[in-house]
Amino acid sequence: MLSSSFVSGLLEQRLSRPWILWGGTLTMLVSGVVLVTSPHSSGTLLSAMMIGMAGTTTLIAVQALLSERYGSRRATVLVEANTVASVAMSMVPLGLGALVLMGGNWRMVQVLPVLIVLGLVLVYRQQNIPVQEHSSTTTGAGRLPGAFWQYFLMITMGVAVEWCILGWTGTMLEEAGGMSREVAAQALSVLLVAAVFGRLATSRLSQMYSVPTLLLGAVASTTLGVALIWALPTGMASWVGVALAGAGVAQFFPLGVAGALGTVPERASLASARTTLAGSVAVLVVPSSLGWVADQVGIYLAYSGIFVLLLLLTVLIVWAQWQSRAAAQPQGYKKRKSSGAGREVQGEGSTLPAREL
């Protein structure tokens, strides 16, 4: 994933977007077949690496394409796309279980993506995929603005929270709450279901509220959920906490990506690659660091570190929201702001009390 965040920019400059999308999909498909059929560990490792690189490159292109195509509606579309991805991800263990019940083995699960890709080719083979402009403006020369890097940090913090919750909530419920491993695993399934419903709700709310506002709502839901898990790791309260945390934390990545791409809509490909880099760094570093802390002080105290990440995320969101509102203020108000609050000022065709602007 990390390498794809940089390689994708070079691919965008040399290949058309249809080649990237279909090529990445077919590379994942072939690598998946190699993964389940290779008799040697080297083949398994190589195919797994190719799946990761091709999948990440395809994701980067899809995010950029959706952002360019839907413009101001990118938040709604990206959340809905991630909802579909969540549902598809949940189908893998269900499909694997069904194959085993029918007398098959885990290697046969690769038949499912083969059928899906063949279906996509049949349905969308005539679909025109917009071709990006190969210029320094669209593909990556120059620096991204500060507003983008604010969202970059938000994505890093949000994905870190998400993977800490996914990786360590089961251990928290088992060790601090006294649950059996089986019950703790069932509780995590509630988190995944809540994530899907949370994204469905957010896709509707995104048509009415801004990305920072929705992110603050997601932080509130996640914080309340984590607080219930941490303070009351036994009984029904912990299950409610898992549901609230799942509904909130699932919004961080798609909303963060939507906000980041919205800061540089003309450079969506580069911005999409960098947002993937943010998520990759978070997944690689933070959950394992929390695990190391848990080895030193115990899971109960280590789990409280999620509150620190949520606090940092909240500060970043409020900062971005404040800057957005400041940028949206009429020029007349900005020039006369120091003359005193409460006076009426002229601002681009409207006369409003200064406190309302």
C-alpha cells in the first residue's frame, strides 16, 4: 500500500485511467489465483504483494475518478462506495463458510471474484471511462495546499482510531470484560454491521451537512462508544458501545478523503494517492504501537490511548472548520472586522449583523 501511494502517480502519467482500472482489477484476479494455487511460500508472498499494490492503485484511481465526476457531491458518492466495499468485504467469510459447508475448501473462494470480474466486464465493457489530463496540474508537480494536509492528518488519526478499535476491542472485552473469545468475536461482528448502517445514514446526511460537521458527529459517536467499552466492558453496555463506535469510526476514511479531494479538485489523482499514504502509515504504525503499550501497562490503560487520538482528531476538524468559515466570510466583513463587533457591515450584496457573518 505504501509503495502504491507513490507508484500510482507515475502510472497516472504514463497510462490512461481505463488501463489502470481494468489492469489493476485483472492483476488482483490473477494474483488471487496464484495465491490459492501456488505450492511455494515465495509464490504466496509475491501474489499477496501484487494484490496489495494492484488493489491500492485501483482504489486511488477510483477515488480520483469519483471526485472528478461528481464534484461537490463527492462526499455522498465516496461514502456510498465505501458502503458497497464494506458489504463486499463481509461476503468473503460468508462465501468461504458456504463453500466449506458444501464440501469445498478455502481455495475455492477465489471462484467468487472471478465470477464478479467477468460480470463487470460483461456489464461495463461499453462504458466510457473519462481519461485524465496528463499535465503537471493534474498529476502531481508542485505542492499540495495546507488545507489538504489538514485532512491528511485527519485521515491518519481517523484510520488509526479505526484499526485500533478493530484490532484491540476483542482483546479489551476478553481481558478486561471477562468475555469468552467467541462472545468477543460476536461483539466485533456488531461493529461491522453498525459500520454499514452508519455509512448508509452518512450518505444521506452528507447532502445536508458539510464534511467537518459530519466528521464531528462521527467523532462524538465513536468517543461515546469507546467510553462505554472502556468504562463498562461487561454486559449490554459494551455491546452498545461497540455499535456506536462502529457507526462512527467507519466514516473517518471516506469523509476524510472527500474533504481532502475537495481542497484540490483539479489534482484529484495526486491527492487520492496521498490520502492512501495517510491510511497506510496509520495502519502500519499505530495499532502495533498500542499493542506494545498494552504489553507494558495492560490492555485497559493502553485502550484509553484511543481517547488521545480522538482528541487530536477533534482539534484538527475544528481547526479546518474554523478556517473554512473564515474563508467564506465576505471581503467587506474581513476588512472592517476590527472596527467592532455588533455593527452592521456590507458584505457582497447583503447587510447583516457582524455576529451573524
